[in-house]
Amino acid sequence: MSAVQDVGIVGAGASGLATAILLAEAGTTVVVYEAQPDLAALGSGITLQGNALRALDRLGVWEQVRGRSFSFDVTGIRAPGPEAPLVAEMPDNAMGGPDYPATAGMYRPDLAEILLARARSAGATVRFGTRVTALTQADDAVTLTLATAGGAEQVTHGLVVGADGLGSTVRELIGIGTRPEPNGMGIFRAFVRRPAGADHTELVFGGPSYIAGFCPTGPDTMYAYLVEDKQDRQGLTAAEGSRIMAEKARPYGAHWNDIRAQLEQGVQHVHYTWFTSHLVPAPWNRGRVVVIGDAAHSCPPTVAQGAAQALEDAVVLGDVLTRYDALTDDLWAEFHERRVPRATAVVEASDQIASWLLAHERGDVQGLHRTISDLVSQEP
Ligand SMILES: Cc1cc2nc3c(=O)[nH]c(=O)nc-3n(C[C@H](O)[C@H](O)[C@H](O)COP(=O)(O)OP(=O)(O)OC[C@H]3O[C@@H](n4cnc5c(N)ncnc54)[C@H](O)[C@@H]3O)c2cc1C
């Protein structure tokens, strides 16, 4: 039983590929359209909390993820300054339950590669270099216009999933006006060699950056980040990014001494991006087109739940689409009931923590982390 036999998914990020895996596995014909020519240039690292790992298990890739990530169960908090004293070591909550570590750090391209291979082996077709530019809906089908190297093309599907990220074209094409708004912060992230002993995330709040942190991603690798007031850093090269990051990292000690030395030598992967926030009010669908993941919601990664929520969108959408036998109001009601309050809570908590940081206010950050942790520990 399936609500639709044939689905077009726009975007081969985590939410698009996860949806593709679940639907293709259930026998639905799935085509994923991805504007980029391949999965390169995907950023540095990602922090996956237990509920994300549980979702990845549902997709059948947990063992591969475990083998290519770095798991840990504690977060260290240090003070700024050259001595960088350890202020606290807090156990991370195992939000996916006892079968998974509390947290795993991972190189983003590795996660993308694993999801892509799994989607293809489940039977999904993934077309790179294919941008969706227009969409029309009839009662029983959706027609997409594609821009490809070979010219324009039209395809028709029973359902279209807009998993096309922050700047979602699908969201715009179905008339949803909500857009990601910058929250005032920008983040440098560098993929670096993991110093000996840096075996879990450490955060420094304060000093010239709002947050200086890192997360191990493998036996020899990790990503390090610095959060600042947003600046126009368009066109930043890796060499410039390394130099600015090294300068900004000067007031931080402990493992940052090693990270800074690497940045001074120049690091190959340095990314800069602004934090954004938005939440599409329910419903996330218009007829036979639905937006999920960053197309539907985004927030500063202050509780590291963006990709986790994107994966949960996919898991719940996959569940309702394969359990109902038609695209009914009940199907959409269940999807929204299971997803919107949870994503809303994550966006609001993440925004609140970012606002406290921006205002240099001491809010109840731990209390909010606990609330979100309790919420996302439950199955979506
Ligand atoms: C600085 C930063 C740090 C973060 N850290 C974490 C973290 O540690 N942990 C965490 O859980 N989350 C984190 N997140 C959030 C996480 O990265 C996102 O929530 C997640 O990647 C969203 O996945 P997605 O599949 O919805 O979108 P995306 O990964 O953006 O994928 C969308 C895809 O759609 C494609 N596309 C766009 N338009 C079209 C079109 N018209 N036609 C075809 N294809 C199109 C794009 O090329 C892209 O590949 C962070 C976010 C930021 C900004």
C-alpha cells in the first residue's frame, strides 16, 4: 500500500536522499533532481545527535555512519584565555536511546556519499546537474520543468517533495512567502587535523567570538568553528579564511593552540556562512507538493538539530506515504501533527539561545537544551 506510486524529489541533501531511500525501499518509483553537478563542495563537518543517528539507522546506514564518524558522550566547556581552564564536562544526553552514542561527528561529504549510495541501491534514480525551474499542478499529478545541460525538459510525478534547502525554489513556486532571515551571526568552519586528546566537542563561550568550538569527525580529523557578528565575506578564499580564523583564534588556548597553528599554515577547507532562521507555518504542502528540511525550517545550529530535524521530516513523510493508500487529508494531518510542533520547538529554542548570545545575556541555556533533548528523545 502506498499513497503515491511515483515521486519526484527536488534536492539531494540529507532530507531529499533520506526520503528517496524510504520510498524506493517501499517500491515507489523515485527520481531525485539535484542542481549541482555532483556531491562535492558540501562543507566541512556535522554534529549528529542521537535522534539523527536513530533516523540514519531507520535508513539502513547506521553501521556505515558509525564506521566513518567519531562518537562521544560528553561536551567540555572551557573559559577563554591562553590558559583555557576547563569549566565543566557535561554528559551529552543519548537522544536516540541506549542503542546509539549521544553524539557523532562526521565529515559531511562522507555522510552524503553514504546516503547517495543507499538511495541508488534502494532503486532511486538521482539526476545531478538538473535544476527544477517551474512547476504546475493538476488534480492527479505535478509537472516539473527541468534545466539540464541538454536543455529544458518536462517530467510528471504523482507527488513532488521540495527538499531543496534554504533558498528553496519549490517553496517559492507553490506560493509560500516565508524565507530564511539572517539572525545577525556568521560562522567560520575549518576542517582540520584532530589534535591528540581532542576526543569530544569543546565549546568556549565568550572572548571575541560568541562561540569557539570543535567537533571530532574521525581518528585524525575534526572541524573547528568560530561564531562572529555576520559580515560580508563573499568570495572568501581558503587562504584568507585560514588567516582570519587564525587571527580570531588568538585569544583561545588548549586545543586551539594546535588548531591555530594549522590555520596559520593554511587549511584547505574553510567555509563561512550566516546563520538564518525561518519556519513555514503549517501546512507545508500545497496539493501534491510538500516542502521539508531546510526548505521548511532553519535555525542557528545552537542545539545542533538542523539535519536531525531534516532527517526526521523524511522519516515521518516516508512513513505516512507508505502507510496510507491515498494522499488524503488524514495523511497530511498526521504528517503535520508529528512534524510541525517538534520543528517549531527546535527553531524557537535555537533562536532563543542565539538571542541570548547576541545580547551577551546569561539565559537558561542548559534548561533549554534539556527541554529539546527530552522532546527529540521521543520517536518522531
Ligand atoms: C553553519 C551551520 C552548521 C550546521 N551544523 C549542524 C550540525 O552540526 N548538526 C545538524 O544536525 N545540523 C546542522 N546544520 C543544519 C544542516 O546543515 C541542515 O539542516 C541540513 O543540511 C538540511 O538538509 P536539507 O537536505 O534539507 O537541505 P540541503 O542540504 O541544503 O540540500 C538541498 C539540496 O537541494 C539542491 N537544490 C536547491 N535548489 C534546487 C533546484 N531548484 N533544483 C534541484 N536541486 C536544488 C541543492 O543544491 C542542495 O543539494 C547546520 C547548518 C549551518 C548553516
